[in-house]
Amino acid sequence: MGMIKNEYDVEGYSPPGTDHGDHTEKHISSGLPVYSDDTGAVPGESFTIGNSLYARMQRFAGKYSIEQRGIERVPENERTDKNLMKVGTMWLAANMVVSSFAIGVLAIPVFQLGFVDALLTILFINLLGITPVCFFSTFGPVFGLRQMVLSRFYFGWYGVKIIAIFNILACIGWSSVNVIVGAQLLHAVNNDLPGFGGIIIIAVGTFIITCFGYRVVHYYEFYSWIPSFIIFLITLGVFAHSGAFVNIPMKAGTSETGGVLSFAASVFGFATGWTSYASDYTVYQPHTVSRVKTFFWTWIGLIFPLLFTEMLGLAVATSMTYDPETFLPTNSYAQGYEESHVGGLLAAVLFPPLGRFGQFCLIVLALSIIANNCPNIYSVGLSLQVLGRWTQAVPRFVWTFIATLIYVAISIPGYTHFEKVLENFMLVIGYWLAIYEGIALPEHFLFKRGIAGYDPAIYTSPHLLPPGIAAIVAFCFGVFGAVMGMAQVWFIGPVGKHIGTPTYGGDIGFPLAFAFAFVSYCGLRAVEKGKFNR
């Protein structure tokens, strides 16, 4: 059977009047890339060649404009997404959500911080946490490679499979946690809606968007942050008018140290959590796009919603008051939080003054979880394809469907039985991102010495990629550092135990994980590169 022309037009869903990016030159109409650095790139029309089940599924997908490409490198002549603004709105929508609001709330009831110290922690830790996300986002236009495929240049062909497994766990786990939160908000508005009903509503909405792929995800995220932002502004206005804000003073001593460090770990983990997806959402940008502009738009898209929602959550949380002897809630804000966590707190802010409109606001915030979960469920299919050649032979949209079924199957029983267990598990494995950064960054700057040190043509050649031995061993050292410094519900490390109070400790798992991975990798990689010369 002949080759069927079936390009994936990423420009087709660009919002009108927003094409402000750089323009790339036209290519010859051969369907093949003409740049010499496009060796290894796979033309979109090649996915439908033949009469195999794979080709037939891809042709079916093409009829409905579903993205057919998975982890294959994008040829330069198909990188036509010139709208840099979409890079920013992608992350703006994913973080203008109730989940990031909840991070700010934690500062008061969980970590017992004051307002100013928590505010400063949110500011500076977010600035640090988003930097790797912005940095790796610039690699998509340069190489046309997804983040997990790019990671082969740091961890090798086999080592990257370990990283992909952690990324899959993160995608499915956090999607489960998020969808449970959204379902709780919907249930708070309508008690007749069971938890599984809310979970299915959010999961189906997320699947429809992510199934269609890159362009529809970007298109949805371009607009979806607007209603969420309006609702958060309404929340800010209503709360400010209530006069319930309290400027809680900063404490001192070891308890303050431990609280700040543990809260900083929560903020950092949420901010830097997008690192392992970063270049997935810029691979259709032309290579002529400025890396500085890509970094800047990603930075704007991340920093604004994270600071706004987390600081708003912090401010609202100061309203909660408890009896100093019994620790029972003494006002409606604390009562709402104790009964339904963040959903109850938001209901206490919005319902009394706004009535049914306040309920509508809570529904909008519940549905914002879709924007938060879209990057998880889109990228999980790409991570699954990295596990082996057989998984790559399964189309991305099929993996998207399977992953959706899995996290729904986890979420429905988790809604009533093990939500906290699931959330605590996700917090424990979250340290892997610091280890990833502690290996990828020195490889880029010290051993590859920048972009010129990469040969993207070898991304499918195990014998030409780094062996990955140094990375795997350094990863183990990083795990050791995380265990030593963590302070979680399930376990407090020996170093973390000596920071803060003996009961709760102080979480320095992220910096120790990064430091142990970084130092060990630099030494091991120097030996490995000298031995294998790759």
C-alpha cells in the first residue's frame, strides 16, 4: 500500500490572533526533512504505511485528527507550532487549579507557620523549583524529542526505563489524588452525586482532551485557565471583604526551622514536578524559536499561577481558628477544613455570601482538575512507550486510554478507603525529581558542555548512547540522600529527625537527594566516559 499523507497540523488549533512566534523557512514537498540534523526523525505520514493492526489504528486516528505521533522524533518540517504564547498558557492552566491552592493552605494547619515566613517560602522556593522545567522546555524545539526520550542522553537506553517507571507512577498517582479532590468538591456542592460519579466526569473530560493529543491539549489549556482565574479572584474579593484574614506572626526556634523546611519541600515538589514532562509540550515548535523566549514564556506560565494560588490559599488558611486546649475548630473556616479539607474551606468562604453562585464557583474549581491532569495523562502514554520497543508499537492514544482506566480504578476505591495512603505514597516517591535533576544537569553542563554535545540522531541507538551505569548508581546514591533527609508521615530520616522537633523533624530530602546524586554522578561519569567514550 502506498504512503498516505496524514500530517498532524499543530497550527490548526492555534487561537486566532496569537501567532507571534518566529517563522521557519519552507521545505521541499518531499515529506522528508531537509536539515542534516534531522537524521532519525520520523515523518508523520509513515505511521500509516502497511496493513498491520498498528497502521490501521493510526489511519483510524488520522480520520478524527487524533495525534498519531508518540516518542518518535518530530521532523523539522512538521514543527509548525509558531505560537510561543501557548507554551505559557499550557502551564498557566495546569497550575491555576485548586491543587496549587491546597499547597498554600498546608502552611498553617499542617506546618504551623506564620503568614510572612510562609509567603517568603512560597516565593523563593517556587522560583527555584520551576527553573528546571523552564530549562528543559527549551530542548523541545532544538531536538524535537520528548522529555523521556531526551533523558536517554543522561541515563542511557536501559537506565531511562527506571526513570520512565517513576514518571508513570507519578502521572497515574497524582492523577488519582487530583481527581479524588475534584470529586470531593463536586460532592460538597451536590451530596446526591457519589464520589465515583465525580471521578468519572473529570476522568472522561481529561481523556477526551488528551486522546486527541498535543494540539487539543494546548488549545484547551489556552482558554481553561480563564474561568478558574475569575473564580479565584472572586474568592479573593469575598475573603478580603469578610475581614477574616489574620497576620499570624512568625515563630522561632527548631519548630520554625522544621516547619519552613518541610513546607518548602511540598512547594518545591509541586513546582518542579513538571520537569519530567517539560519538552513534551514544545516538540512541535520550530528549531528557529529562541531558547530564551521559550524559557521566558514557560517561566511566566508557571510562576504567576503558582504564586497567586498558593499565596491565596495561605491567606485564606489564616482565617482558621482552633481552641488552644482541645484543638477543636472554633469558626466556620476551620470547621469546613476539618470536615472536607480544601473543599470545605472554599465552601466556607464562598457559600454564605454567594449562595448558589458560590456553589457554581466550586464546580468550576472542581473541573479545573482537568487542566491539572491533562499533562499527566498525555505524558504518561509517552513514558510507557519508552519502556520497550513493544510498548512503542502501541499507539500513544491507546496508552492514554489504558492509563485513564488504571487511575480511575485506583481513584474510586481510594475516594473512601485509602486517599491519605495514596497521597503519602506519592509524597515519598516525589524525591526522584531532585535525583533526576542532579544527574541530568551535570551531564548537560559538565560532560556534554551544552547543546553542541548532543547528537539527536542516536536517540534510538543503545550502543551509542551513554551506558547509563554512572546514572543508575548515582540514582541509588540520590535515593539514599532522600531517605536520610526526608520527613514524611511514614518515615523521618536520621538527618531530617535532627532538624525541627523530634516528633515531626524537618524535610531536607530534596536537597540531599540532589547533592548525593550530583556529586556521585560527576565522579562516576568521568570514569564511565573515560572507559566507554560515550
